[in-house]
Amino acid sequence: MKQALAYFEGNEYKQAFKRMKQLVEQERSVENLHNLAWLYLNEEEDLNMGQKLAEEAVELGPNHHFPHALLAEIYLRKNDLPRAEVHLHKVLEKHRIPSIIHNLGVLYAKKRQWTEAANYFQECAKMSSYIQIIEIYCHIQANDIKAKDILLQWDESQDDFIGWSEAADLWIELGEFTNAKEGFEKEWGITFPSPYIVKRYSYVLYRLGKEEELMNIQKQTLANIEQEVEEVQKEIDWLEEDKNEQIQELEEWREEVTGLLKNLKKGYVPPYEIDIYVEGGCYLFGCSQHNHPFYRGDSKKRV
């Protein structure tokens, strides 16, 4: 296993993968099965093979939490919530690991048990971070006043500060359009805004009756799009196919911006987007980068 990990940490992935498969063929131990399962999940993106190997490792009755954590992650990614819940709680019985706490939040959000989800996210969220965005969203879904209380304390001085637009997005979900406008204003003009931000900000201005400001946003965005088109056309290192594809996307965005106010007047509400993502982690036995020990339940000599 040491040799396989040395290959992996040296970015010699094919050699690492080959060696780990050889180890499993030689001995179907917890460590060998588990590490190969981790590789299938994280490098091959093969959930089915990862699950098969991880389940076999867990059936051997491991005395370490890594196999349960990995199998729970696989079940959660496959939306097998009952089995994911079992293994997440098995880990939590002995270790309050941030990634496990986060994934329990994901699990309960998927089950639409919003209060439970918010409580787990609250435990692992840093102030004004993206995980706190997820926590606040869960509070909103649970009709909990905590959502507004947290947003009122949003602080750009925090190390994990995610941004004002993200907070503004949640103010929209609370129906607090004045606060949402203030959030969008703090970041407008700093970077080229995404289509999503333009639509959400325009919606806020429309709801506040700020049609003149909305038209200014539209004008600025169209000017930005025009500039982007010119820059793409000047690129000399791009393939012509890639340039045409990018320009087509910009043209479609130009058309959408041009008709945005008309659509808002027809009742269009730009939908809120949030990524309640499953948290992975390095669960490799023997990983020197993360100072992980080898599996100590194996009495047989490692090769």
C-alpha cells in the first residue's frame, strides 16, 4: 500500500490505480478494499464500483470510521438516504467530524427536514461563509426567524466571507427587497456580473419600483457583453469553433437581457439557485499528506 500511495502522491495515477487493484487481488482486506473504493469514487467517478468495494470493506467490521464515512458519502451521492443516514450516524457516534456533520445537513435537507438540516449546518458553518448560506436557506424553509438574525450580522471582515450578492439572494427569499438591493449594490461594478446576478438584481429593482435603475443595470450589462464579444473576437490562441461558441452564448445572453424588463412585467421571477453539495474528504488509509495512519486492524504485513 505504501508503494501505491507513493505513486498517487507523486501524481502517477495509473501506477497507483494498478497497484491498488493488485493489492485487492492479493488480499481483500479492509484497507485494500477501502482505499481502492476511495480511488474509484474520487478519481474514476465510478459510484457503482466504489460502492461495491466500500460495502465489502464495511462487511469486514472495520474498527475505524473511514469506511463508514466513505460508504455514507457514496449512498448520499446516489440519493440512497436511509442507508447514508445509518453510516453517517455510525461515524458521529464516536467522531464529530465537520464533513460528516455537513453531510448530515445535506441528508436532512434532501428529506426536507429543514430544522434538523439547519442545526447540522450551523454546527460546521463559519461566519458569513457559503455553508452559512446553506444554513440560512434551511432556516428560511423552516420559517425560522434565525435566518434574518444571521443575515443582519453578515460581515465582510470574516475570513470565510463569501460575498454580499449571496446574502442579497437570501434577502430576496425573505421578501426583504431593500436589504437585497443594498447587498447587490456593494458588489456591482467590481467584476463582470453573471447572468444569474443580473436577473436577480433586476428583479429586486423591479419589485422596488426602481425602473430607471433597472434600465441602467441593463445598459451596463449590454455594454459589458459587447466588450466581451470584442475581446473574444480578438483572441488569437482560441480555436475558431470555441470562439463561435462563446460568442453565441454572449449573443443569447444579450437577447435575454434586452427582454428582461418585459418578462419581469409578465410575472417572471428568476429562480433562486443554491448548491447543497455533498462534502467529500480524504479517507485514504496511510495518506502522508493528511497524516492518516494505516488501518491498524490488519495484522498481516502490508505490501
